[in-house]
Amino acid sequence: MGKRSWSFIDLIEENKQAIVILLFLISITGGIVGYKYYRHTQDDPEFCMSCHLMQDAFKTWQSGKHRDFQCQICHTMTLIEQNKMMVSFVVRGSKTLKQKHGRISPWNACRGCHVSDVAQGSKTLTNSYGHARHVFMQNISCGKCHFGNLHQFSPNQQACSECHTDRLIHGLGMEGMQCLNCHNYSEKAPKMITSERCLRCHQELRQKNVMSAVNCFDCHHPHGKIKPSSQDCLKSCHGNESKVGQHNLHMTKAGLQCLDCHKAHRWAVGREQAVKICTRCHAYKDPAKFIY
């Protein structure tokens, strides 16, 4: 036993330099292999295909808007989570795994790239408002409003009504419309809607008249009273008009309402309109003299 040990020590002593070089080469090779494996697991989307049945998800990723970003940017795991999942997979199989990197971590990673999208308007109303209101002001997660089905992140129209239970659509054929038909997250206005968006559907309405500067939703409230009345006109803007010219006479004695003479989206009563409207009650009079 002593001679063998002595011979082994002698062998080490005689080949010390070669052994050091061999260990150094093994360390370098191991480091290179380990680094390549680490980069493969952290940066290569093909790694996801090595242990998961991910063909459908992989294909939708390749054809989607996020195809230029590696899976691992959104599907993140800590080193502890990786080792825990690996041990659990070996011991118990894939059915028992709770994979946070599949359904939870991607939603938390959205802001990393889309911070400029959600930040617009967070402090002022000079930019888009929708994401700022929901993400920053109300701290709603991206997954609450967006679908995440196989890399398709389209808005979930039904999610709006889960929070806005008092914002149902009423009347004039709008009952079947979705919220995003009217509300646009990129709009600058707090209501996330502009008159231009209304006129995309209501193209028959005159866009240039005495009320052009007023937003459609200042008079029409799709979630409540969509058709304004004469009392709404007087209460909101035209409270003093009842005291101007012949308005008071017609309203108190004749019992006329604003909308009896002022037709929606035309409003002004000119000579052509006065011939038809005024003569229903009395002889024609020049409408220019009405305000005196």
C-alpha cells in the first residue's frame, strides 16, 4: 500500500505541469460549454421546444408581432425557479408543475417594452389617455384587459363591462356595439372618444354648423340619455336664451320647446326654415327680427 501511494505521488510530482495544464483546459472547456448552455437557455427560443410540447405556441410566436424578441424576455424565471422546476420535472413529471413563466411573468414584463405606450398621458392630457388611466392611475394589470391566447394579445371587449357595470349602451341601434367601437385608448380626451370618431359612422350629419365646436357626447350620452331634450339645452348652455328677443313669448305663452323650432344638427333658423316653421302658427315673419 505504501509503495503504491509513494508511486502515485511520484507520478503526480513528475507530471505536475501536465496535470495543471490539463485541469486548466478542462476548466476553460467547462466554462465555455457552461456559458453556451446558459446562453442557450436564456436567449435561444429553440430551448423552449426541447422539453415542452410547444409547437402551436412556437408557430404563433414566429408569425406574431413579437417574433423579433426571444421567448425568455417575457417568460422569465429566476435561477432558483429554474432548478426547482427541473427537479420537480425529473421527480414528478410535467403534470404537477406550476409554470409561472408561462402565464404570470409575461404580463409583468409588458411594461418593460411598452412603458412609453402606457405612460402617455399619465401626467397630462396632451397625449393618449387610455393606458395611463387604467395602468398607472388605477394600477390594472395588462392581462386584465388583453387576451393572452397563444401570443395573440387582442383587447378583451368583455373586460370593460366587468368594471364599468353602469356603462351599458342604450338606444338608437347601438345596443350591440362593443366599447372599443367608440372608445379608443389612444385618444387625447379623458372620455377616450372624439366627435371625429362619431362621424365615422354618422356620416350623414352636417359637420359644419353653429354647434361644430361642441363634442357629440356633450349632448348625447350613450350610457344614459342619448337623445337630449329642450330642457337639457337650457340647463347646459342656453339658459339665457329664454330671455332674448321673442324666445320667452314663444316658450311661456305658446308652450314651444327649443327643439320645436331648432332642428338637431342644423340649429340655425334661416328664411328657408322659417317659412315652414313659423307659418304653422302665424303669418311669416323675418327670422332676423326674432331676437329683437
